[in-house]
Amino acid sequence: MLSTVYSCAVVGLDGEIVQVEVDFNPYGNTAFIVVGLPDAAVQESRERVRAAVRNSGLRFPLKHYTVNLAPANLRKEGPAYDLPIAVGVLASTDQAPLDKLHGAVFVGELSLDGRVRHISGILPIAYRAWLEGFERIYVPAEDAAQAALVPEIEVIPVESLGQLVEHLYDLMVIPPYVREQLDLSVPGDLDGLTDFADIKGQEHVKRALEVAAAGSHNVLMTGPPGVGKTLLARALPAILPTMQLEEALEVTRIYSVADLLPGDTPLVRIRPFRAPHHTVSEAGLVGGGSWPRPGEVSLAHRGVLFLDELPEFGQHTLEVLRQPIEDKVVTISRARVTLTFPANVMMVGAMNPCPCGYFGDPVRECTCSSAAVRRYQQRLSGPLLDRIDIHVDVPRVDYDKLTDDRRGESSAQVRARVEAAREWQRVRFRDEGRLHANADMGPSDIRHYCQPEPAGEKLLNSTLRQMQLSARAYHRILKLSRTIADLAGSETITVEHLAEAIQYRPRKLVY
């Protein structure tokens, strides 16, 4: 007897419907064969399914079973096919009603006692099921909240295989997940984050980070050890604007596929902050593997990618960031597949000016030779530095400021200005679906939205000649000045806005 059950595979960040066909031959030799390009985890599902069916009080006749996962040219990986294979086996042996399988998608891993366990990638699976016209989806109970983020499909939370069979026969109906249970609010508790008010001094660096947060610009902080570069970077999330629901769903989809969502957090509402160690591999940073998975730059999508001790990263590892920073996506090509992951990040780097860390410090003498300083700074290539909008020096903090009891401006106050600037940008780009912040603008957008006043044109013209800036640097100055104008509530980009943007360009150091 033949039965067909529908499931779903995850390819990159998207779902693909899979037909699970189970043929039961009561007259053949004893065998359980799985075909359709399954990986080792799918092949092992044979033993999990056999034990789960028996331990659920159901029959598993020792006859010939052939399971085909179609389409056969799509690689199937992971344990998510356990539940649909088990349902197919039960339907083909007259232990589940075939008519109840139509219009439904089944996903879930089975334990040996028949319980249905969590799987990764539920959000893209549920979304694909809805796009393909399915009415309902059967998912592990702990994944139901995440699947319910797709409002147009009925979500059935399944605890065990035996419970599912009773539901299909209408003996004990499982109630659909109630979407009103979802908590989609933004957490107001930022107690775990460093407040700008607690950081002594560094007012000009705080200003640079405010500008960066307002327009999602890249930042590089340079200074001696212990002056607060890492502390400032880790305080940055407290001033970032609240994610819109569309952005939150984008980020949640990535974390769902990477299986990094906490069980009690179906929707990511706080902008990501990722800080990989400098020993991270290229695949770990931008994604990769034989079957590509998202890397740190994609996990930081719509948030912050913080690279501390930037020159210590492998030189080639840093160079692979050039394309994602510019294009806002990562494209990974393999022999079998080419996948694209989103990577619209705000990159924040921190570095010392030399190997010992004290080149140019007014208090402590640098022990590095000129050649050592030059080699250290040349670990960062010109094209990579050109893609960073804001370069800021972080000097040593005076003793008087460190011991001053007065608190500075709080993160909440700065965040209010950042939110106001982002609101200007939302209104400006409301008809541009691809733009979310000023840093996303391309050359044509810059020409349209970033025209400075005549006096600013003269300043920009002289600056280009004196600093020998590239076309990319020119565009980044204009985008940055647009953000500074938004923070000031100005429709026009004035000389003052351009002057501040220009001062954030890197200066050549004297070795």
C-alpha cells in the first residue's frame, strides 16, 4: 500500500516542500529503504521511526518498506523527516487515515519513546507551507510559537506520535496553537547593557557612535589598550533603534535556521550583537560548509558585528568581508548549490595603533619600530578601510574625568535622538522597499537624497583634492552627512554637517 505525506526541507534560509512517499509491501523481504538523496541523519531515522512506532503502542510489521523523498535531486538533511516518515508508515499499514493527511505538512524529530522533539528552521518551513497552499502544519509542541509567526496557516503542536494518531482519528483532538499567546513586544529591560552615562569621558567617540547608530554606518575605533574601546562597542546596543516587525522576522528566520533561538523567544526583537574571536575561520565569519550555513556576518543582520583587535584577524578572513559590507548579502557557491544569505550589518572594529599599543600615546612610550608599526597597520587593506564610514581615535581618559562623580548623558536620551533620525529615514524611504537606513543607499539614491548646499559643494570639492579620496569615500561622506543632518532635524545638508562627516575620514599616520 502506498501513502504520501508532505514535509519540508530547508535550503539556505528558504523552505522547499518534500513529498514523503512510503510503499509497504507485505509480501517482500524484510527491509526498510530510504531513497531520495538522504544524508546520514535521515538514514538513521529508520531506527528512530521503528522504535517510536512500537513504543507508542502501534504495530510495525517486519516487511518491506520503501521511502522516497521527492524531489530526488534535493539533498535532505537532519532529523525533521522522522515524523512524516512515521506517519507515512502508519498510513500505509492502515493505522492512520489517509484522508486526514491532505493539505497538511508534518515535521519533527522522534525520540525512541515516540515523543516529538524540537527541530531547526521552523519559521521558513511554516512560511513555505503557507505559500504552497497548505492549510495546516504539524510541528513539535515547543516549536509551535515560532511556526505561529506565519499567521495564515493553522499550527498543530504535537507532543508525541501516539497523540498525533489519536488526533487524526478524532479520538482526542489537539487544539491549534492560539496566536494571541505570542509575545511580540519589545523587551524594555536593558539592564544587562552598559549605559553611556557610566562611561567617563570619550564624548567625541560617543557622538561618533550616535551618528553610526542613526544611519547604520560602519565604525573603526583606534586607541591604546584600556581606554574603553570594547566598553563603548558593547554599550552600542543600548542606543540602537527598535527593530520593525519586518526586520525582526528577517533576523528570526536566520536564527531559526541556525538553531540559535531560545525556547521561550519565538521572535527576535533586540538587534543582534555578534563579537566573534579573531581566530574565527572564513566559513565561521561569512558562512560556508559543504552545505552552506549562515556565518557571523549573517547572524549580525540588522545589528552589530563587533570585531575586537581587528588586525589580529587573518588577513584573508578580513578581505572576505569586503563584498558583504558593500552588497549587504553573502553569496556562497558550491558544486551542488549557490545560496545567498542577508548581511546588512553595522560593522564596528576596534584596534591598537601598533603591536605594543602605545604609538602616539602622550603618556607611555611606544616600543615598536617604525617598520613594525607600518606592518601592523598595513594588515588592514586600503579597500577594507575605504568601506568604513567613521574612523575615530579613542585617547587615554584623564584622571580627573575618571574620578568625576557626575554622570553623562544616558543611553535612553541618545536612543531617543537615534529613533527620531531613523523615523526621518523611514519616511524618506517609505517607497523604497530595499532601503532601511542611510547606509543602505546606492549611488543613484545618494544623488537623489544627499545633495548638499552650494557652500558644502565647495568644501567637498576641496576635500576630495586634498585628501585624494576615492569615489567610494566621496559617497560615504555624503551618506554620513545625510545622517548627521537627520540627527539635527535638517532637510538640507549644510557645511557643518559635511565638515563633521569629513573629520571621520582616516588620516595618514606618521611612522
